[in-house]
Amino acid sequence: MRQTLQLSQDAALVAALAGTAMPFSHSAEDQAERWLRALRMHGEVGIALQALGVGEAPLMTRSEPVSRPAAAAPLDEEITERVVRRAGEYAAGRGADCVCTVDLLFALFEVYDRLMDRALYLRGASRVELLERLATVDCAVETGH
């Protein structure tokens, strides 16, 4: 039986904020934007997003559901748990002591794929730019090491 890794304080905060916001989302696209909203202020990913100019301004969400089939319906009710579980697998795979916001980000890229890319694009950033910026962030910021 494998042991579940704990979330860093920042990752736990992001997961809690996003989890609270998910019931109010009207599409998978909206969910991805809500995750980005939570991520941009916490941990290594937050530092990188802020460095890219992704600020606190409200994200561009629609009041009507998007009609494209890929974004028409929100993902399942357990989406937060699924993202956190997958982030834990990423953290375990790299031999980490805890799950950090970078692990959450990679899980989000896997679960939401192009919808996360679109959420970043709407804020003037890209996946490539974010990953490049993350390479310069000191990982001790989040884990306390």
C-alpha cells in the first residue's frame, strides 16, 4: 500500500480555493480558468505567473456556457480530487516529500490540456513561457527546504 503525499501549504490552499469554486463553474473552460485564478497567487507557479504578468485582475469568464463541445460541460464533480491525486503521482514520481503547485500545474495540463493553454493565453501567457519561467523559480519557496 503506497502512502499518500501531503500537499505543501501553497498546494493545499490552491486545491481548497479551486475546490470551493468548482461547483460554480459552468464549463470545463471555466473550471480551468478558476484553477488558474487560484494558482496565480500561490507557490512556485504563482511566482512564475506573476513574473509573466498574470495579475489579480478577474479572469475572462462568460456568463453563458461555451457552445464548443470540448468546453460545453464542466468535468465531473470529483475533479478537484482527481487533479490532486494525479499531482500526488507526479510528486511521488520525482521522489518529492510533498505535492507542490508545480505538481498541480502538470496535473491540470494533463486533465484540461488545451483549456489550460487557453486560460493562460487569455491572460497573455503560454504553457512554454510558464514552464521556462518555472525553471528559474527557487523550489525552496514552497517546500521550505
